[in-house]
Amino acid sequence: MIDNQGLISACSAIGAGLAVIAGIGPGIGQGIAAGYGASAVGRNPGAKGDIMSTMLLGQAVAETTGLYGLVVALLLMFVKPFKA
């Protein structure tokens, strides 16, 4: 028989696992952005500074989604506000 605390812990672990999956999207997006940035620098080496700064800014914005997922997962795993 599962008590209330066990159910809350199990649901927290499942939710944390789902939240960590949010890191897949930013990883794929950053890889694509880096690939296109490298090809753009290869086509126009004179614009390397502009291309790199734009690419890095876009990657920083994309990474926030993964970091939010990590924070949610850590909160679900280590902060247990619903103790029975």
C-alpha cells in the first residue's frame, strides 16, 4: 500500500524526469546554430565577429529553457513542501 508521502515522492521523481527532458531541445538547437554559424564563417570570414556574437547570443537565449527544466527538476527532487 502506498501512503501519501510515497505517492508524492514518486510523482516528484516522475515530474523531475520529465523536466530534465527539456534539455534535449536546447541541445539540438545549439548544435544546429553552431553548424550554421561555422558554415557562415566559412562563406564569409570577414564577418566572423558579427556571426559569432549573434550565434552566441542565440545560444544563450536557447539555453535558458534547459536551465529552467534543470531548476524545476532540482526543486521537485530536493524540496518536498507536501510532507504528510
